[in-house]
Amino acid sequence: MDVVELLNRNARKFPGKKAIISDHRTLTYKEFCDESNKIANFLISKGVKKGNKVSILTLNIPEYLTSLFGIMKAGGVAVPINYKSQPPEIDFIVKHSDSVALIYEESLAENVIKGIADNKNLSAIISTSNEPPAEHISFSSIINTSQSKDPNVAIRPEDECEIIYTSGTTGDPKGCVLTHHNCIISCLTAAIGFSINLNSRTLHAMPLFHSAPLNLLMLGTMFSGGTHVLLKEYHPQFFLKAIQDYSITHLFAAPVAMLFPLTLPDFDNYDLTSMHLWVYGGGPISKGNAELLMQKYKTNNLMQVYGLSECGPNGSCLLPEDQVKKAGSIGYCGAINSHMRVVNTSGEDVDADEIGEIIVWSESNMKEYYKNPEATSKTLVNGWVHTGDLAKKDNDGYFYIVDRIKDMIVTGGENVYTKEVEDVMLQIPEIAQAAVFGIPNEEWGDSILSAVVLKPGLKKTGEEIKAFMKDKLSKYKIPREIFVRESLPVTPTGKIQKFILRDEYKN
């Protein structure tokens, strides 16, 4: 099976069923399929051939989904781009991916146009605007003039399907190449693991350029013939309103996206009883937050997922019954269709409470990093993805992430796991963000530094922060210097770029 067949099958079986619901447009499965065919036929008329890459840059709108499948129906490889990307970032991904066409949303035109200003390799540039720049074509004109007949491009499971670019916390983003088979395994994992079925209504509130919302929740819903409800961009109130108004059953959210709505004065007025499963990812939550979410949302059905774009994503999950008793864990085994281990530098499994690297095997694991064989050989070893995440297991076999390998600091012969230090710092009420990193030191190997951002209107000095940490961490783990800043360098997805901080402070 391939990803395109998911849509074709649903259009055959449930042509009149609502497939996509948004605030300005609703499409049945037949309309969804027809619109995708029109995009595919247009791209083919512009010279897009099987295996060609096509970038797509929109918010969560129907045009995103119909374009995504249109690209694949043309035999192309979809390259989703973060809609928060700035022109240099757009320029890099469009060029690095060798994209021959681009589809973008009108509201993003300024950054997109700057980002592709000197790109001569784009044979088609499609805008959702009805009056795009002269050299671009409007999405609506394609829908009005293109044929809805399926182009019937032959697709094999091993054909490339997507390139998902990583966030670039250690340098330029890397493109994870996923095949149709990889993506089918991911959506099977979600459909079975999350119990998504024909009657499910999935809210896509998180950006669909991320692999978890895209390949787990969206494709999992496609596999099951469910309905997609699109929230163009996350907002706490719209998030609650969509769940209530559309009787949502499933969703994926970052932990903060579920915590933010709790601050709304009318939170208790929303009816959220339609929800079957609240899936969250991007980091574990504390026991206190787990209990708070379960109490406020009146549910025991929270599930955390851990995975990487390099894995499809696939990895592990923390089941609803473990949310409190194993808070902070990412689960006790690989999810369906995946296997997870924690190994030492020799590739041997570590004992309980020993720290090692998480590695993941799954049929959803990426084919390669696009045009980066050196990084591929380091990450993908004998079919196992080496995640770069340091973790340990407890006596029950539950995994707990300790740090990223590249973020670990060695000072005076001692290993310091930056997440442990950051977790202590974030206990200080005044601190909104904290980053701990090392810079070279001839005597100690590394010196530990930290940069923090305070909450608006609050004050805290570096010395006061050190004093707070004094009885909570060994002396060698406490940063030598703490810098209070207005902001930290982050990727478009909000991950702190410690390599920039290291370069800034090592001089």
C-alpha cells in the first residue's frame, strides 16, 4: 500500500463523507480526492516528474492537505516547510531539497517571495491568493481549470514520499527522507495504538509540517477513514471551541498547548466530553501537571508519545494508566511496529539506572538524510536510528530521558546532564526559559554556563539563581556564570539552539 491509496480508497468507499472541516471550507472525500487530482495534473503539466521534490508552505488549511496528496499523486516528494520560517531558512530548504515547485499560503507571501528571490529552479509557484504576483499562479485557477481525473502515476511502497527537515539545533536542518512504506507503518501505528476509527474526528491544532501531527494523527485518520478538523493556527480558546463544536475524539498537542487553556476564565464552560484520547508529545510532563490535566479536562485518557522524524516518527508511548505513577517517563517499550533499546558506546544494553543512548528500530525509520551520507551513516546503523538522546531505565523497564548527547558537559572528569540542571533552574518561579551549555576550558575540559529568560516584569540575578541551586545540585553541576537575557536563540519550532550560545560565550 502507498499513501495515495489511502485517499483514493476513502473516496471510493465514502465519497459523500465529510473529510476536511475548517472554518472556511468543508470537503467530502470525493472533493478532497478531485482537488488533489487537479493539483497533480497541473504539476505534471509543468514538468514535475516522479521523484521530483515540491515544497509546501501553508498553515493548517484544506489547501495544505489537498496539495500534499496532489504532490504525491503526481509521483512527487512532498517537502513541508515550517510556516514560521524566515527567508534564509526557506531559501535553504527549497534549494537543498532540489524542489522544482512550491505551493504557499497568501499570508506568508512576503517571506516566501524573499526566500525564493534568486531561485531559478522552480517551474511552478502556486499561491492561495486569488491575485498572486505575475509569475505565480493562483490555487483557485488550478482548481477551476485542471482536470480531476486521477493521473494514475504508478507508485511503489519503496518510492520516496516526504522529506521532513529537522529543526537544526546543532546547525543546518537535515532532511529525513521517508518512503511510502515508512509512512504507512507510522499511520498503522497511530490508527491501532490510538484506536482511531471510521467515526473518529481528529483535530489538527498543531502545525502539520511536524512529523507527529502529519504522519501519526493525520495519516492515521486517513487510514481509518475518519474526519479531519483543521485549526488554522493554535489558540487556546479556538482549541477548546473546536473540540466542543465539532465533537472531536482525538488530537495531538504539545504539553503547553493543553496547559495554556487552563488559564482561560471560561475554561469550565466548554463541553469536552467527546474526547477519546489526548495525545501529547515534545517532552514529558511532571506528576503535578499530569494530575492537573486529568482533573481539569476530566479524563484519564492522556497518552504521551516519543519519537523522531528520523523514525517516521515512531518510538514509544506512555499509556494513560502510567501518567501519574511513571510521570516523566516516555514509556516502557517501543510502540507498535518499533523496538527501543538503551545502549552504551559499545552498543550493549545498559543495566537499570545506567545511562546510555536510545536507539530505535522500525520499518518506519527513514531511508536516509537527503544528500548527507556522512550524517546518515552516523545516525542509521544496521537499521537502528541512533537518536542522540541519553536515557536510563528503571527497574520496571520504563525509559527516562536524561539529556542530548551533544548537550552533555564533561567538567573535571564528571558528566553533567544539562537537562537535570535546567529542570532545577525552572523550579524558580521567575524563570521562563533556561539553557545550560559548556564552553571549552583548558583546566576543566568544559566550563558550565547558563542563559536564562525571566518572566515579564520579574527580576532575578545570576547569583540568586546559584544560591537557589546550592542545596539541590552538586557544586560541580552549578553553572559558573548565569546570563540573564531578553531571549534565547531558537529554531522555528521553539527548540533552543545551544550551539549559537556556545559560539557566543566561548570568546
